[in-house]
Amino acid sequence: MKGVRGVSNGNQVAQTLESYFEMAAENNPGLQAKYKDFEAALQKVPQVSSLPDPTFSFGYFISPVETRVGPQRAKFSLSQMFPWFGTLEAQADAASLMADAKYQAFLDARNRLYYSVSEAYYPLIELGRLKTIEQRNIEILQSYKTIANSKFKNGVSPMTDVLRVDIMLKDAQTNLGILNKKEKPLLVAFNNLLNRDENEVVVLQDSLAMELLPENFRRDSLLTNNPMLDAIDLKQQASEKSELAAQRQGLPKVGVGLDYAIVGKRTDMEVEDNGKNIFMPMVSVSIPIFRKKYKAAEKEAQLMQEQYSFQKEETINSLTSGYESIWFQIQQQKDLIDLYEAQILETGQTLNLLFSAYGNSGKDFEEVLRMQQQLLKYEKMKAMAETQYQTALAKLNYITAKTY
């Protein structure tokens, strides 16, 4: 099997996250399964809105039954039952509303898939930045080692300076190797969400844009046009229609039919209408005496309505608390990013001063190395904070049902 080809943000044109959303929506098998579930639910509507099949029967008299107009040879019967007025319409409405609820579940699954794609996409960008930072750190440490070695040969600084930077170089090279190994599982997870070959190259954006978000960003969209809440509302309406259908199923059903009897001619005498076939229209009514099943169906629908009412309340509480938690994470990461930017600037200035002093005196090389590692730490922490910020924002977009 080929190795994972990796990520790219070089010569290839970077694909936007939205373009990966489109790929996932078209190819993800889990999302396709949700849509098939909706399509299957639509097929329930004609099933419950159709009349029962008419009944046709045929009988042949082995021993003809004598009647006034002649012996009956055969008999045909055709009948059709009709449920009480509005029963089929209520059943069709209930099935249609449940299908609409399935579609809202599909929309929620699509939004959740977009969040999963974002959650897998941003760590790939973070990984690329961490590798770049570590590679630059290795290059800096190698230059430090060259300078320290030169100063040692000239008798300006001790051999311990060379050993210290050599130890740090080995740490940095090991860290870079671990980051390289981390790339494969991240790529496989991302490509699997798009249901494509796990060896596909992922073309990333060069940088992450930081949005300036107003207070209560998208808060007004939290409970408006949310597929999770809309699905519950539709299920509750479907239960109301199911209750109505159960009530009407407990009412009499009316049947109409026609009997047609084939009559032979009498040979023993002449009578009026001799051998004339018989037509007999019929009307029947079903009497719903055993009402337990109808009452149970009504009660079931009523209990389902109560369930959906509680479920909606619980979902609203979950969305509201989730919003507050995610908004805190966004603000927290924004504050940390601002802090790390300031620390990187100040640490870089301090490092330049220390390195200049070391270049002149050959002393305090340990402090130069410590400050270099401090700068490295802040750069890595900023990269990770930006990933956390974007991931939290993607989750906020999910629970507020952002459309793309």
C-alpha cells in the first residue's frame, strides 16, 4: 500500500474549507444514509393514504341452487371498504410530517458533518505550522552550534555551550520526527470523512483568518431554523395527526359491493325472467365494538406528544448551555492568542539583545538558549490556540445551524 502523500500549501491552489464541505456532502456514506432514510419515509405517504384493496370473490355451485328464475350456476362478488371521512388524510399528514422530520435530521447530520470536517481540517493546518516552527528552530540551533563551536575553538566560551545546544538540537529533531509521524492518522481521518482514497493530498490554506466577532455572535440564530428543533416540532405535529387518525379509525367503516349471480334457465316451466342473471348491490358497515386498540393508539400518540415536548425543552437547554460554553472557549482562545502575540514580540526582542551580548562577550549562552526555547513555546502555543479558536467557532456555527 502506498504511503499517505500528505498535505500541501505550496504550488497547488489551496482549496477552501467550503469546497471540502461540498465534497463531504456529496460523498460521505453516513450522510447519504440519512438522505435515503428521508426518501424511504416519503414512500410511507402513499401506503397510508390509499384505500384498502377491493375484494373480489368467485363461487361455483357444484350442486346448482334452485331459485324461482332458475338454478344458480356461479356467483361473483366485488366489494370495497371505505374508512371514516378524513382517516386517510390524517394518516397521510402524519406520514408526511414524519418524512419532513427525517429531512430535518438529514440537515442536522449535514451540519454535524461540516463541523467534523472542520474539526479534522484545522489540526492539519496546525501540524504544518508546528513542523515549520520546529524546522526553523532546528536551523537556528544549528547556527548557534556553529557559533558556539567557533567561540570554543577561539577560547572565548566553554565546551558546555556546544554540548547544551547539541542536546537541544536532538530534542528538536526528535520532536520534528514525531510531528511527521502524526501526519498520517490526521490525513486518513480527514479523507475518510470525504469518503475518498486515504492517500489523497489535502491542499490547505496558508493561514487562518481571525474574525472579529461581535458580542452574542449568532445568538439570535440559536433557536431559529434549527434542524434539531424543527425535527422535534414536526414529530410532535405528526403525533397530533396520528391521534386524529386513531380517533377516526375507531369510527365505523362503510363498505359497498356488488353480487352478480349466473342463473340457468328452468326447463320444467316458463316463468317471468326465466334464466335472468341476478345483480345485487350491497352496503356493509363495520362496528368497532372492541375499542381497546383504538384507545391505546390514541394514548400512544398523546404520550409521544408529551415526549417530544420534553425533548424540545431539553434540546433548547442543551443548545443554550452549549452556546455559552463555546462562546467562552472562543473568547478564551482569542485572549490567549493576543497574549502569545505580545509574548512572541517581547521575547524576540529580548532574544536579539541577549544574542548580541553573547556575540560580544561569549557569556550567558545558556540564557540565549533558554530564551530561544521560550520563543519556540509561545509560537507553538499560539498555533494551537488559533486551531482551538477555529474549531470552537466551527462548533458554534454547527449549533446555530449556519448555512454555507
